[in-house]
Amino acid sequence: MELEEIAKKLYVKIDFTMRRKKIKRYELAKKIGIKQGYMSDILIDMEKGKMPSLKYLLKIQKAISEELIFFKF
């Protein structure tokens, strides 16, 4: 699976979770400590296939209480 495809699938999961939990983009931005415009940029880029940094993925994961990234040891 290519990185672009992974980014798009993560976007779909984040978007679905936000809709299900009724979390708006500005609320998510506030929860992770960034500006609303930057949050929108991250999500738009993901929708287009650009992977955000791990730092922001982990913050989004925590803010929406949905496992996006997990590791098995």
C-alpha cells in the first residue's frame, strides 16, 4: 500500500469519526492546540493523499479517541 493511499484512508477514518462524534474542525484544532486554518490544511492534504507528520496524527488520534496508529510488540 502506498503512502498516498494510506493518507486517504486515514482521512476517511478521521472524517467519519468526527461526523459520528459531531466534532467540528475548529473543535479538533482547539483540542490539539493549532489554528483552525492549519487543521483544515492538514485534513485537506490528507484527503488529497499527503501524509501529515506523526506528531499531528498522534494528537488527532488522542483528540478524537479513535485508534489510528497502533504498534504490536
